[in-house]
Amino acid sequence: MRDNYLFYSNRIPMRPLGKKVEEFLEQASRGDLDLERQHGFVQWLFPVRETGLNLQAQPLQLHEAR
């Protein structure tokens, strides 16, 4: 239950895209990613309490929301 922390610490990649947060943000800022076709990143960058469409993303935990 630490995936959100590890992801934002740049220690693990988002799944299924396989990119760590810094790599993803760098490529997105250069326009190297087709964000219209890939939606798996949304729940990694903006986690919410509910399970969403990307079952590989961890829902936001109460202690993380504080």
C-alpha cells in the first residue's frame, strides 16, 4: 500500500505504461507522449480514494490525503 509514495519518489514506474514520474513528465512536456490514446497515467498522477479503470493503480489512502 505504498505504491503512490514510491511512484512520487520516482522509485517505481506507473503501470501499465512503465514510466517513472520524472520520465513521464519530461516526455509529456516535450510532447513525446500521445496522451489522448493513453489514459492509464491519470490515476497515477491524480490518485483518488475509489478504484478506477486502471486496476494497477493504487487508490489514494487516507494517510496520503492528509
